[in-house]
Amino acid sequence: MKLVHRLILSAAALLALWAAVAYHVSRPPDAGDYLRTVTQVATSAHDAAATGVLVGRQQLRDGVTDAYAATAYDDGLRAVAGAQRKLAGAVPPDDGSAALRDRLSPLVQATARELTDAARAADDQALRAAVEALDEISGRLAELIEEQR
């Protein structure tokens, strides 16, 4: 086989591969893809809320240092911020997916708000209120995750 034929075949194969990758990357998400994204977001928010509950309870018992608690809350907030960006960047493909997003979004926002409240709590009463709210949010997120399985 001549070199020219080999080059043409190689170029055609590369073009086909590039077209397949471009299609895969640019195709709109289907309901399954969106559900996977929503589940990842809900899991991230749930884990951040549950961590906030654990850290807050230990903080109330003087079981952790303030520096440790601040770092844990900050890590949770970063995880929730990433989850919020991921949810905002995903376009729901149908009405059912939009309804799911509308259920999840307020929970993710509440997680961020309560983690911030816990991190900034000036006294045990404020911290306890934030921890209780995080515990309730964590439970609601766990229910939502379980519903999607």
C-alpha cells in the first residue's frame, strides 16, 4: 500500500474519531445524564451538611478546636459552592428533571446558608440552631437521593 493511501486512511480515521468525540461532548444531556448530575449535587450537599452536623456537635462539646471547625466548615462550603455551580450549569432536559432541580436547589442553598451560620455562630445557641437546621437538611437530601435510586 502506498504511503498516500495510508495517510488518507489515517486522516479519515482521525476525522471519524474527532467527529465522534465532538458529538459526545456537545450532545444535549438526556434525563439519565441529568439525574446523574442531580444525584452528584445532592450527595455533595448531603455530605457537607452531615459533616457540618458532626463538626457542630463536637464544637458544642468542646471536642474540636476553633481552627479545625473553621476549616471543616470552609471545606463544606467549597463543596457546596461547586455543587451549586454544577447544578446551575446543567440544563434540565424535561419537565420532570426541572421539577427535581426545583426541589434540590433550595436544599443546596440552605446547606450553604446554614454552614455559614455555623461557622459564624457567636454563641452555643446560634451554633445549636445551625446544627439542627443542617441535620434536618441532611435528612431531606438523603430522602431525595434515596428516591432517585
